[in-house]
Amino acid sequence: MKLYYVYILECSDKSFYIGITSDVEKRVYQHNVGMDRSSYTYDKRPVKLKWVEQFTDPDGAIKIEKQLKGWSRRKKIALIEQDWDRLIEYSKNYTQLGSSTGRLDESSTSSD
């Protein structure tokens, strides 16, 4: 059975790169040696592996990779740090957040 991995790298400029591979160690090595001058990570080396998840279904891995690429930076950090409470908080629809503190606005909650 072939395995697929979705991974998050932290670049030297503190940005994140998200990718998919069938060999994590080899792929991180390739990023760090700069095999492709046109790649996002080329001028942001060295990179560090911060998170990885294994999949048996390539379609599932691709779906997760695309989902993560759409996440905010703080949501990615919550995932990397396994801070599930913050991950849930940051997953709420922005219209549900009532203030900059991230607390729900009393007027936006329903009492029904």
C-alpha cells in the first residue's frame, strides 16, 4: 500500500509551505538543497518540518493539502502546536466573532 503525506514546512522567513509527497525525508531534503530555483522555498532555506500527516488515499491527501493552504497563519500554528481549543476557535466563521478578543458577541447569539 502506497502512503501519502501532507506536510507543513516553516521557512527561514517564518512563512509556511504546505505540500504533499510519498517520501517526507526525501522531499524535505530536496527543499533544503534547493533543487528548483523557481520553487517557493528556494530563497527561504533552510526549511524545517513542523507537521506531517499520513494518508492511504491520494485524493484525501490532496483535499487536506488544499484545505490547509486556505487556512490563516494562526490556524496553521494552532494545528502545528496541537492546540485544539484555538484551532476550533479560529475555525469559527468570522461573522460569529463579535470583537477583536475573539469572544462571541452576546447580540449575535440566539436564545431560541
